[in-house]
Amino acid sequence: MDNSKKFLFVNSSDFLLIRIIAFGGQGITLTITQYFFDVSSLVIYLSWLVALFLLMSVGLSYFLLKKGDKVLSEKQIFLFLCFDILQISSLIALNGGYTNPFIFIILAPIAIAASYLTIEKIMVILSLSLVCFALIFNFYLDLPLAVRPNINTNYSLGIMISLFISSIFLVFYLYYFSLNYKRTQNAYQLASKQLQNERELLKVGGLAAAAVHELGTPLNTINLIIGDFEQDLELKNKYTDDIQTLKLELERCKAILKELSTNPESKELTKEISNMSLDAYTQSLCEQFAKNYRGIKLDYRSDDESKNINIKITPELNIAMNNIIKNAISFASQEILIIAGTNNREFHIKIRDDGPGFDKKFIDNFGKPFYSSRPEKGVNMGLGLFITKQMIENLKGEILVQNNNGAEVKLIWKK
């Protein structure tokens, strides 16, 4: 089991309501037993005394809520559940033990523990429960003859064995269920956060593009003024060092703006929504990445029909393509091929690299978070392709992965 499971918080008011309902149920059951069945007064009084202990825990829960503990800590829940097991076991032992039809109610605290606590505390709860089962089986007060079921020894042993097995099964099942639920929630939260970061980068990229446009003219003006200074011999001789410094700083500003204007993440990814032929878009992707990643050969192919298919180019599509192509670059040996194609029903873009290909487990679980495509090197795309898949689906498309002499990612849109 994974000991890294994070504790799921429990609202104090909800926990208080559950305990009030539990006390009410015990009270109604004891009242019916007292007035309709021939149960000794001592047993009834002892049972009410045990039930009042639950009422005390209700008061404690209310006190914690009023004190400002809106969320119970793991330790508080653990102690409450230990108390519940002992309290319910005592009531069952006073009222027929394993012959009591309500005996399976003792599984409720175990189920709550398996859903909310860490594995160490779950094991303590389970062990305490199994000890209580064994004690109930050996030490209990018989129900009156009028309500006592006729249970033989083998059947009673079967009841206790079923309790043991049910408890263990419940713990393992609910623990793994809640663990997977928490992992999925964390994955979606992380994906949402990363997607938000991508959108913030788009804004930053837009600002960078605006800076390139707005600062270009002033810098050219400064360059002309420096040229005039150099033509004036008197100024040139007097301010030689200052003019040289201005020229160096101006060149540095130009270099920064050039980098911003040619960076695919600040230029290509921040384009406004526009239309472009499938063939032209594929070619532009290939050319853009070929300029920035010279160690890998990037090539493209397209059929004649793709020149007549216009697609909407959005920032989301550019981010998705950026993620896929960068991942291919991380694993390609020498070459990446980008293919645009169409048929009667759909048009598609394929990105194929000549690397080791996708792991079979990744292909089988594609689209689920935290399944990395090829974790041994490069970018971990377990979350990257998960986000990319969401983007493509938001654009009414479909994304498939397979191995084809290397890894291949295929984006599909219906006509």
C-alpha cells in the first residue's frame, strides 16, 4: 500500500450531524426493545448508559465546532472512531452478541476509517475491530427467548468469519478507492493549474509581442541620434565613451527584442485566432521548430486536399502542438515528420519521431494523468499529454497515440 496517501478533511458540522443521527437510532432501538420485548431492566439500563457515552461524544463534537475547529484533524477522527467501535461493540455484547441482527453496524466506523485515514491508523482501527469481534463472540448477554434466533454453532462461527472477512475487504477496497479518488482529484487540480499557467504565458507572450512592436520605433530613433552624434566630431571626441556605451546598450536591446520576436513560445503560440490551410499550418510548424532545434531534422508531408482544408488556428491549438512536437524532439534520434492528410470523413495531423516509441502501458492508459509516455529521459508527458488531450477535445478534435517505427501522435477532426 502507498503510505503517501493524503488525509481527506472532514467537516465538523457534518461529523456532528452523523453522530446525532447515530445516537437517535440507538435511542429508538433501545426504546422499542424496552417496551416490546422481555429484556431485563439491568440490560436496558446498561445499554442506555453505553448509549449516553455516544451522546457525550456528540457534545464534544459540538464543542470542537463552536471552538472554531471547522475541520476535524486526522487524530480527532481517529480517536472518535476508536470510541465508536468500543461503544457499538459494548451495545452489541449487552444485547445478544453475534446473534444480534444489528451486529454488522460495527462495520460503519471501519468504512469511515478506510475512506479518510492514513494506512497506519486504518490498521489500528481494523485490529481493534477484530479484537472486539473476538470478544463479542465469546462474551455476551443472551437475548430473551422471544427474540433470540435459533442459531447453531456452525452458523454462528460463519457469522463471525464473515465479519472478519467483510472488515478486511472493506478496508482494502475503500482505502484504494479513496486513494485513487484523491490521486485523480490532485491530477485534475494540477492539470487545471498548469493550464492556467499556460494561459498566463500566453498573456506574457502577448505583452512581449507588443513590446517588440512598440519599442522598435523608439530604438530606431535612438540609433539615428547616435549616428548624428558620431557625425559631429566635437561631440564624438567629447563623449566617445558615452556614445560607445549607448551603442552597446542599444545593440543589447535589439538582441533581446529579436529573441522575443523569434521565440516560438512568445510569437507562434500567441497568435490571434486566424484561419490557415492545413498544409500551410503544417509547413509553418515544421519551419518554426526547424529554426530553433537544429540538431533534429524536421520535415513535413501533405496531400493535395489538405491545401483546400482551412482550419482555425487558436492559441490552444498552438500550445497543444508545441507540447507534442517538443516531446517528439526530446526522444527523436535524428528525424521528426509532421504529416497533414485528409479523407472523406476527417482531416488529421500526425507527428512521428524515430525514437524508442511509447511504452505499452502508456498507450493502454493514454489520457489518464500521471502515466508518463517515456519517463527514462526528456519531458515527462504523463501530465503534458493529458493536458494536450483536453485542449484538443475542447477544439472538437480527437488525439490518438501509437507506435509506428517510433512514437506517433495523431490529431483528428471530423469534416
